[in-house]
Amino acid sequence: MTTAVFKRADRKSRSKVPWSGFLPRVLIVGGPDVDARLELIHSIKDTFEIQVLGSSRELNEKFSAHGFEYQSFRLSRRAAAASDVMALTELVRILRYLRPQVVHTFDTKPCVWGRIAARLAGVPIIVGTLPGLGSLYSSNNLSTRVFRSIYQPLQRLACQCSDLTIFQNRDDAHQFISAGVVSGQKAMVVPGSGVCTDLLVPGRVSDSQKNQLRAELAIRPDQIVVTMVSRVIRSKGVLEFMAASRVVSQFCRQVRFLLIGPEDPDSVDRLDLEQLNQLKQTVTWPGPSRDVPAILGISDIFVLPSAYKEGIPRVLLEAASMALPIVTTNSSGCNEVVEDGVNGFLVPVHDSHALSQAIIRLVVQPKLRRQFGLISRQRAVERFDLKLIAAQIRSVYQELLTQKGLLDARDLAERQPTALLSFKAHK
């Protein structure tokens, strides 16, 4: 597959002169799933020239189809010092060639090496988003503690190289600020990556589509569907979901537990063969799905019993936007979407008994399901809509560009009549 070739900034170095007619250049740097930022990129493309750098060559055609320049770089998902140094060197070379005004990194390793590389390359504005702290902070076994002791000082250095570090929930921000990883003056919270609530609406899936999908999954029309969408790993709560399904199924035979998501054999948190076999025998697990909204459309209750250090799980936002009642854990990110007893229930992590009891309460109370679902939808629209998130990210770029003399506030006012938002308003 041919890798896209980026346009180079002219020799006058656009990164050092104020805006005067061109769109400021923003480079998005991420890992193999940087395409998860596509909706956000589309939302800000009229204000900035966007280029994308990711660690998967397979995404070239996808970004090209959406009209964005994309280039891949080599970055191992595993801890590998030699390959990480090579990735850093490659990133510095690419950034010096491109000369963007803004580099915005996403995810764990890109947020370390991408930000350090941007500082070495002389990029004027550096922003990093940490969408959750991930497996390094979800487990406390010996190997994880060793990796964390290496990672945290690197992340501290990356934060020092940055103008701003964005967290997706308050717990993560507090943890890193308290540990001295990032200064509170250079941190803010933006609640998730946003969802298109105009598209993810309860009526999106027609009755005929629902009937067809139910038939494909052998789900009867009278059955209540309890759905979980996730990678099949222990820290996402898959074993608790399976245990709860056994309890609930004994109480009510009309309930079907549906698990959507891929197995992750490369994860240290993967299920063993016996657990995988038990899972297949206990719940309906057709594997991953490309049409999660359709799955949500046939669901009555959504469950995510995660112990993983989430940012704000996108699938919870999708479920909320589709007006579903939600049962999830009282853990970072998850408890930003669900208010206990308001639009769902929060249960302790690793507590399959509490999980099963919360599900049963919703199974036996259809009016409560509808009430919670309506409030979920309202919260999604008012707090997590993509337009709101994009406005905050746009404001971050504009304010930093203006502060550094790379964007004239008078010119900005002509193009963007809305006032700049203050960082402090979102902390």
C-alpha cells in the first residue's frame, strides 16, 4: 500500500508567522486506532488544515477517502526501548519536515514520544490527550508496577514539553496532578471524544432491521436483551458479565445476554482457553460488529462492568445517545456518564453479585428502563455531543495560537464570530 506524502510548509516557516489567510496546520498524532478521531477531525476541518500521523499503514485509504492526508510511522504497542527510540527519531524527522503550528497527540505511547518529538522538532504548540490511563493503571501486579515506574517519568517529561495535557475525566486529571506528573496550570478536562447525537438516535434502526438482526442472533421478540460491547479481556469485566448472566437467567428465562467484541489474544489481560469456552456456552457472543448502533437498537439494557482505567468509554456515550438504561462500574470515566439511580446504576468493580442485582431491577421494571433511557439521551445531548467537544478543542487551538502570536485575534473574529473559550472554564 502506498503511504501518503505530506505537503511541506514553505521555507518562510508558517509555524513562525501569524495567520493571514491560511488555515493553521494541525497534525494529529496517534496509534493504530487514530481513526477513532475521524469524527472530531471532520468537525474542526473548516478552521484548521488537518494532517494525520498514525502507526498503522492500513489506515491510509480510509483517511484518503475522507479527504485527509495520512502518513504512518513505526511504533510498537509493546514496551521496546530500541524501537521506541527509532520511533522518536522518525517522528522528529517528520515533524521538522512538516512544520505544523500545532501537534495534538492521542493515546499512551504517542502521547509520550509524539510530544517529546514535537519539542525536539521545534513545534510551537504541543497538546496531548490521554483518553484513559489504560492497563498500566488498571492492574497492580509486579510487571505492571515495573512498567509504570518507567512510563510515569516519561509521561512527566512529555507533559513538561507540552502547552496543555487534556484528560477525559476528572479522576485521571486529579491522579496525575497529585502525582506531580503534570501541573494543574497545564491540564484540563474535556469529557470524552464526543458522539454525533443527531445520528445516534433511538429511531435510527427500523423495526424491519431489528427483526432481521434478532433473527440472525436467534433472539426471540419477547426476550429482553442485555448487551455489552467491549474487547474480550478480564479488565473490561467480561467474567463478571458472564457470572451475572448465570444469576439473572435463573431468575428470568426471558433475558438474553449479548456480548459484542473481539478476542484480544495479544493482551496480558486475555482470557484463558477454559474461560473463553465458558463464555461461548453462557452468553451469545457473535464476535465484533461493524454496526454497533444496530446492536444497540435491539438492546433493552446496556452493561459495561469495566475495571479498566477508561477515559470516557465511547460505547457508553453511544448507548446513552440511543436512550438506553446503563449498568456500569463506579470507576473513572464510567461514572461520568452514569449517575447512580438517575440514568442507570453504578456497581463496584469485580462485583458480579451487585451487577446481577442491578440488571434484575431493570429487567422487572420496564417503566424504570424507559425513564433511565430518556435521561441517558438527555445527558448525551447536553454533555457529550460531538459539537460541544469539537468547540472545546477548537478553542484550545485558537487560544494557544493567539497567545503565541500565531493567530491574529482580529482576523479570528472575522472568521469565527463566537468568543474564545477560556481553558479555566473547562478545568
